[in-house]
Amino acid sequence: MSDTLLVMKFGGTNMQDARAIRHSASLTGRSLSAGVRVVVVVSAMAGVTNGLLALADAAESGDIAAANDEIAALRTRHFTAAQELGAAPDSPTVRDIREMHETLRQAVYGVYLLRELTPRSRDLIVAFGERLSAPLMAVALEGQGFRAHHLTGGEAGILTDHHFGNAKPLPTTYERVKDRLSGLLAAGVTPVVSGFMGETERGAITTLGRGGTDFSATIIGKALGANEVWAWKDVDGVMSADPRVVKDARNITVLSYGEVMELAYFGAKVLHPLAVTPLQESGIPLRVKSAADPDFPGTLVQAQAQDEAGQPVKAVTAIRNVSIINISGAGVLGIPEVIASVFDAIARENITLLMVSQSSSMSNVSLAVQSSDAERTLAALRAGVSRELKVDRQSDVAVLAIVGSGMRGQKGVSARLFTALAGQDINILMISQGSSELNISVAIEGAQVDDATRAVHAAFGLGVRAQAAD
């Protein structure tokens, strides 16, 4: 048995049916057979999280028949996978799955009776996706000759605050995870942990936000002092742009923690924005790997940035469905307490700001928010700021960002970005650059985002063909 310890995370498409789960188990088995200790962290089967959210909403609106149909479909899907993975009808796994579906049915019926879906009950319901997929992975590993034991996030030691829907781990989590998983690993058992979830000190189930399985994996990685965390995906790694938009997008071999956080924040759906935070403190590398091509090195995420000569930008990414909220009022906005009241109103509603831009005359401030938050933002500002201020909204906007540590101190990067956009007749609505110089972001018309992405990607020579020419 080697001293190497890996935490492997498998996403929804790598857990979507018995075949995918068996393949994911074999990827784990490759390392186990080489004497490496592994902790597996799993997502729900593809589509299950959305199905659970839909059935919770159906129960709240009184449509118990639709909710029951969805539960029956989920039950069939999980039982079929268990059977295909070789679980006997009277096995503990099948019993666990049956009991969980019964608990889910009762929770949904409670929502239906009360006609009320609280953030707490939504977390309880939505976490069943991961709770149901962990036993399936354990069965698949056992079918390949390995000993495995499945646990919920809470049972694995992940203790969180009470922010249902977007919970954060408490400082004591790391010691608890180490205590709970070290014994299993020492006994030669592979822990299979339900990702995306934890529990409060009183045992209420919480979720860590969309994409939270990455976060679960890095929390466990830090707690156990893992050598690396591997996030298995259905892509080769982190790409220089969305490959569905830019045909010659390429894999990025090395990124720093800071670059990945910027990319995740600006819409690259490869990792949860908070996923690298537990690793930053401990310097544990994260590797994004392709389940279809396990020998491909993928993308290594580490503390140090690795700049390529003449390549200040590593990637172009975009957030769609954005609204810009403009707050204006001559002479009023220069007063510090007025600015404070603007940000206070937004903080109270727990709204995430994607960009902030202020004119040097201090007569207006522009805020970019997700369109789904726009109405709440407007209401909060109208209620919370001075009557003399005018608040209006511009919809159908996208935020485009270029990311790369090589931009630091490099002249002419902004000029290349703006020239590329001007060449496509793209009007810039708002500009923002952080002092870290890891990104420059611009707000543009939503309809132009694909053209803009392609133009900027080409202008910085990020494509496969451009790299080959070098």
C-alpha cells in the first residue's frame, strides 16, 4: 500500500446510468490496484437534481400526482442501475435505496400538506440525488473486487452553517472528516461520499450550492492532506473557451488557483467558484481529468501561475442572462454614505454582484447582476436608497471576461480586447478590471456574446491552430 492518497470526484454524466457508474468505478480501480488509497465523492445521476427540484415545486403548488410520478421514475431509475450493477434484490444497497425513496416520499408529502417549501426542506429533498448515487458507486466498486462503504456528506464529517442552499463548512469540519474517514482508509475500505451536501450541528441536511460536489471533494482533500484531488469530467480539462461556441478551443495544461477562481466566477462551468479555497491554504493540487481519456493529463490547478511566453491571456469566458442596474443622481452619489446605502441594500438581499463600475464624476454607478436577481435588486435599491437617486435596468446583457496571470504589468492587453470587439461592431456597456490584474471584464449586448467570444479568442491566439503555428 503506497502512501499516496487521492480524492476523486465524479460528476453527473459520469454517474448517469449503470454503464457510466461501472466506468467511473474502473477509473477508481486503476489507482486502487496500484496501491493508492482513494476517497470517492459523487454527484447525483445526470438530471436527477433538476427532477428533485421540479417535484418539490410540484408538491408546494399542490400537484402531488406529478410529484409522485417523478418519485416513481427516480425509484425505477435507481433500482434498475442497482440491479444492472449486480445488487441482489435483498441486498443492503437495495434496502437503503428503498428506505431513502420512502423518506423522500414522506418529505415531499409534508411539503404538499403545508403547501410550503422552505429552504431547509428544499435542501433535504434535493440532497437525495447524491444520497442515492453513493450506494450505487459502492456496489460498482465491490463488483470489481474492492471493499467500499457509502456515507452522506454529514456522516463523512462535513459540518456547515445554516445557510440552506449555499452552506459553508465550519472550521471544525476538517478535523471531523479526518476522524471519520481515516479509520475506513486504514482498514482498506474505499469511502464513497455523497457530494454537494453536509449537515448542521443539529443534523439538518444542507447543500453547498450548485456544483458543490467539487467543493465537497476539496474539503475532504484538505482534511486528509491528499496528494491531489481529481475532478473527473466529460471534457479534457479546462478549455480556453466554451468549445460549443469556439470550435478550436483548446485544453489549458496549467492554471493557478487564482485563475481558476476567476474563470469559475465568470461562468466557466468547470468548477465550483469556491472549490479551490480549501486547497489554497494547503497547496494541494487539483487535476481536471477526462473520464473518456483517462491517460490524458487534463488541467493541473496549482498555487503558482505558469505563464506562456507572449500569452498574457489563458481563456475567454462569459456569463449570460445578466442585467445592468444603473443608479444615477447628480452630486448625490459622491457622498460616501449614499454609496454605502447602495451596497447595504444589496448585501441585505444576499445578491451577488458580477461587476461594479463608477463614473469618475461620481454621478452614476452601474452594477451587473444575474437577470434572475434583477427584480430583487431593483426593489432593494428603491426601498433602501435616497429618493433623489434614479434607478433603472438594462436587460439582455452578457459579461465577457478574459483571464490570465500574464496580464499583470503587460501593456496593450486592453487595447487588443477592445480592438477585437470593435472589429465586430460590438458596443461595450461597462468595463471592470481588478487590481489583481487577473481579469478584464466587459458588459455587452447578450445577443453578441458568441461573436465576441470568438473574436477575442482569435485576437489572443488561443486556438488550437494558432498554438500549432507557434
